[in-house]
Amino acid sequence: MSNIFVTNNGSAVFKDSFDGKQFSFEPGKPVEIPLLAAKHIFGYGDDNKSPYLVRLGWLRMSNEMDAAMARLNEFKFDSQHPARNHSISPVVDKVASLPPKGGRGAKVQAA
């Protein structure tokens, strides 16, 4: 069974369960869950999100669809751990050289 990383980019902790296991999605922290759990909880991979939004309690009336989808869109799905998948910082082209050892640098003359 494959897994997926889910990151909650919202401001509140979200909790749900699948197959007897409780999942807690804290803001900004990626959580690795089974693909089946992602489909059950978020409708991952399914074009019709309505049944999942209703199950979550985010969609009670049809005019709430935009707000419910906005809430669902706060979650990001990655096949790899996001922290391991980031770019490396750019390298600076030039670095200041160190002064020579032994104090043989330029001397200051008294005025």
C-alpha cells in the first residue's frame, strides 16, 4: 500500500480517522497517511468532492460549496516528504577571502 504526505496549510488543527486509526493534521506539519485514507478523508483522486465535504461537515447546503472547497484547498498532497523535496539555497558567486595567517596583513600607519 502506498502512502502520501498531507500538509495542513490552514490555521487550525484538523483531526479525522480511517480504518480505526486517528490522524491529526497540525498546521504546517506534513503527515504521512495511506492513499486509501487520503481518499476517504479528503476525496484524494476523486473529481467529485461533494460526498467527502458533506462527510466532513464542511458542506451542509449547496451554496456553501465555495467555502468548503476553499477549506479543502488548504491541504497540500505530496508523494514525497515536502521537507526532503525542497530546493537547495542558491550558492553565492563570490566569498570574501580570509586575511593571511600570521598577521602579515596591511599595517596602519600613525598620522
